[in-house]
Amino acid sequence: MTNALFDHANHGRVAGSYLQPLLEAAAARGVTPQALEQAAGLAPGALAPLPESLQAADYVRLLDLAAALAHDPHFGLHVGERVKLGTYSVYGLILLSCRDFGHAFEQTIRYEQLAHDLGRSSLQVEDGLARYTWHSRFPGATRHLADSVFAGIRVFGNWLAGAPLPPARLELVHGCEPALQAEYLRVFGDMPQFGADANRATFDAQLLVWPVPNADVSMYPVLQQHAEQLLKQRAQADAGIAAQVRAAIVRGLSRGQVRLASIAEELGLSPRTLQRKLSEAGVNFQQVLDQTRFALARDYLRQPGLSLVDIAFLLGYQEQSAFNHAFREWAGVNPGAWRGQR
């Protein structure tokens, strides 16, 4: 079974507020949103005014494109330095209501997905040391992604503490030429270890019990309830649009109308809006179409009265050979062999 059909790792969204530091860092170096749109092949107006959200894969591309256009080898660090409270949306407000830094790390692990789908955090405490690891969903990305994340954590952590925090022992997966390392020392207060096996920050676990100055802990229950509702709405929306598209595909297959435009029309959406909603759900139209066809194909193959030609027609293929090829991509064997194994 191919990864393309079921691997959603490179899908997801970045909130517009999380995109803002990237646009600000680019603008400070003379790179306009319009220049970035053109370089990335995005539609005019995709970045200005600030969108509600952006595909995570587009965000990662924009980091590299902006770095190239700005001639800035440390663009990721400079993006992270522009992180503010509003960058993390509701999740940022929750951090400001945490009683201590340990509580803040717990909320990060739970709610960072409200800001972005670029990666996920984990925290381990052992022998008096805390190890924070950021697991990127884009392992092939350049250093700008990890640099922006950890520089942002450093800047926001200092802001939460009201003073510079002790430097953590930072390990980064990517390498760095010696001539470019001084900027890391300036931003992080210590030189990271490059070429590590994970993107990780290790620090004294006592930091976890440091109180967050000026935290309004009375707001935490209200903000947490709001964040949980947002997570629930997101999960429902993700499941809802994909289910609607699957149902429309099943209906359309019998009529031979399973193109994006026809499905969007049936759902009362524009093709672009449908694409965006599916992207927010972590899939694209072709994936939903393939998954639906694969599920139907298996049901049809269990019915001995249906020939392979019949099944190909029911799935909207004009040639049996096209069905055979697609099924082999999904299941690793041709449909006749799959039927024989059952």
C-alpha cells in the first residue's frame, strides 16, 4: 500500500497569526508579501491581507523562499525573534495564564496544534533534567524551520519569565558552517550542538517550577474551555468535510461525475473552498477519491457475481487496465489476486 494514499504527515495548517512573524521578518529585509506570493506560486492576495490560515507545506516553502529573496542565511532565527503573545493565538493566552513553566509546557503539548501543524512537542524529566523535543512533521525541511521554532520558544520564554532564562543545552538536527554559527550564540546565549539526532533543548528541571510572573491564573479555566472547544470543532470539521466528500463521490461514481469541480458544485462550494477545507482536514481531494474507491473496490471484489470489468465501471474507470493499475498501487497486488486470496 503506498504512502501517498494514507500518509498525511505533510498536510495541515498554520494559523495566520503564526505566519505574521515570517511576513514581518521578510518585510524588514525588503521582501513584500506580493514578492513571496509570486515566488511561491500562490494566488495574488494569498498573504496580504493576512489569511486566516495557510497550508503548512506552503509555510515551510515560504521560509526558504523568503530567506533566498532576503539573502539572509539566518532567516529562521530572525522569524523566531519576532514571535509575540498573539503569534500563538488562543494557545498563547493560555500560556500567560499558567501558574508555572511546567504547566506552560503541558499546555504547549496539548494546544500547539491550534497555532500550527508543523510539528509536535514532548517533554521528559529524568535525573533532574528536563528534555524538551520538537518533532518536525517536515523532516526534509531546511534549518529555517527548526531555527524559527526554537528561537520563538526562546524569545517567548524570556517574555513569560520577565527576564532572560538560563540558556538551555540546545541540539539541532541540521548542520551549520562555522562561519554562520555566531548568530546562534547571540540568539540562544549558548552554541547549539549541530548534527544531533533530534531537535531538543535540555535544561535544569527546576525551571519547571518557576512561576510565570503576572500570570492571571484565574483566566486559565475559561481559556482552557475555549481551547478545548476549538479542538473539538476542528476535529468535527475535519471529519465532516471528508465524510461529505466521500458520500458525494459514492453518489457521483454511478454518474461518472467525480471531478473536484462537480463534487464542489454538489456540496455548494467553490473548488478552491473545497480544496482549502480538505487541506484543513489533513487530506486532499485525490486522497479522498482514492480511499473511497479502494474501500468500494474491496466490497465489490467480495461479490463473486461482479466481474473486474463491472467493478472498474462502477468505480468510474473507463478501462479495466486503469482500475488494475490503481488497485495494485493501493493494495500491492492486482484485484484478481486480492480476490483469490479472499
